[in-house]
Amino acid sequence: MTKNQITGQAGVHHVAALLSEEGFIVSLTPKNTERYDIFACAPNGRLVKLSVKTSLRKDWILGEKDEIGAQPDFYYALVKLQYAGKEPGIWILPSQRVNELCFKSHDEWKTIPGRDGKKHGHSSIRVIFQIPPKWMTVYPKDWEKEFKKYEGRAGIEQLGSDTKI
């Protein structure tokens, strides 16, 4: 297993543990299952699917496929691992919000000149930022406030609800 795979698995297990603490019945998908890492059943019986993205930084690397496929029961769990002894940060975002941010931010990135002053070429990489770069305008001005509502227990609570936050 590579270091990236170990980091990813740490994030998946952390999310599964938090969901279990909140009374969810949690099932991890087999390794390399397309798109979903966790299937969970909320205490009220609502079924949800999660894709877990784990990072050691304040951004998360996603792919081209993350621009599409939003579903009301599909969420992204963004995990930020900390140094030893500190609890990881976790944010749970609806797939529709992630799809929108991936598409719009990548579209904007393509218009910004690269290091050599030329336009960026095709890239399958997409990035979700906790704190977006100053040049990026597609994130709402109150993004830090919006991002906060997806954090920790508040983010988990939405999984058991049919209403969007």
C-alpha cells in the first residue's frame, strides 16, 4: 500500500467511526469501488453514500468524475488529518455542492495563465479548497462561513435528514 492509500484509508475509517458513534450502521465498500467508500444507514433509516477524500493540507484532490453525478443521498466527506495527538477535521458536503465547485473552479483555472504564461491544458485533477486562492472567484464570499456549517457533527446531522443545509 502506498502512503496516499494509507492516508485515504485512515480518513475512511475515521469517518466510519464518527458515523458509528452517532448511531449509523456503516459499511465500508471493497477497496477500489468506483465513487463510494461508505454506505451508511442513519438512525431514522435514511440510506446515504459517501465518497471520502483525505488530505494533510487545506485542500482536497478530486477528479474529473467529481464534476457530475450529484444525488440527494450522495455526500463527500472531506477529512483533514492532523499531526499525532490531534483529532482530524471532517466536513460533509452534499454531492451537488461538490460537483458545482469542481466544475466552476476548474473552468476558472483554465482561464488563468500557467507558470510559463500559457493557458492551462487539459487536466483530470479537480481541487476543493478550505481557503480558496485569492484569484479564484467562483467560491462565494462567505465560503468560510458556509464551509463551517458542514463541519463535524453538524455535517453528520444532515445525513439523517431529507432537508438540505
